[in-house]
Amino acid sequence: MEQRINIQQAFPEGYKGMYALVHALSKINITPIQKELMKIRASQINGCAFCLDMHTKDALKEGETPQRIFLLDAWRESGMFTEEEKVLLAMTEEITLIHQHGLSDATYSLAKQYFTEETIGQIIMSIVLINAWNRIAISTHLPIGA
């Protein structure tokens, strides 16, 4: 696939806006591994090879195990993820697949058992952000490792 436009060059103000959100979320109240699991799961759903490559590498650097990454697509059945991680992954799937039903009341209620309102807001914004990055990478044909 031939790479298309470079969004950073073509629309620098928009790109700066994306990075402002990245910076705002840099101190989110969840672990670095949890952040990467959410990014990987959304990228799996969206089929974003660029982001899958980046975030699996980042997760490994943070200490995530290859086995959990391999089983992430089957997180419900694997028994490898904590209850808190399952809530994050459910939120990730429901927000990424917003056209199905969005963030359900059941998942939101579970999230409130583990996270403050501030953290839930951070989680939602993190999921929105990775979905935006997925759409940019896929639309512009960003090559793996770029």
C-alpha cells in the first residue's frame, strides 16, 4: 500500500490538537500496561496494523507478556485478565463499536465500581483518541514502523 498524505504536514494545527490530548492523557489514573491493552484492543477491532505494531511493542516494553497480548482478542475466555482490566476492555470494545449500542449501562456501572468519575472520563477520552489515531493511520496508509 502506498502511503498517502502526511497529516502532520498537511494539517499541522489538527495534528497539534491530537498531541495536546495525548499530553493531557499522559497522567491518566490507570497503569501503562492497562493503557496499552486498551490501545491494542481498539486497534485490533479497527484493523490498524500501524497502531498494533506500535502498541504491542510499547506494551512489551512496559512489561506486558506476549501470551496476554496473543490472547487479548479472547480476553473474556482467557482467564488472563483482572476484573479491572476486563472492565477497561469492555469499555474499549463498546466505545470503539459505538454503532452497536455504545457504552452500555451495565459496563458503565461496573466501571464506577473500579474508577472515579475523573478516571472514567480519562478512559473514555483515551479510547476516543486511539480510535482517532487508528482512523488517521488507516486513512493515510501509515506504514508499519514509520
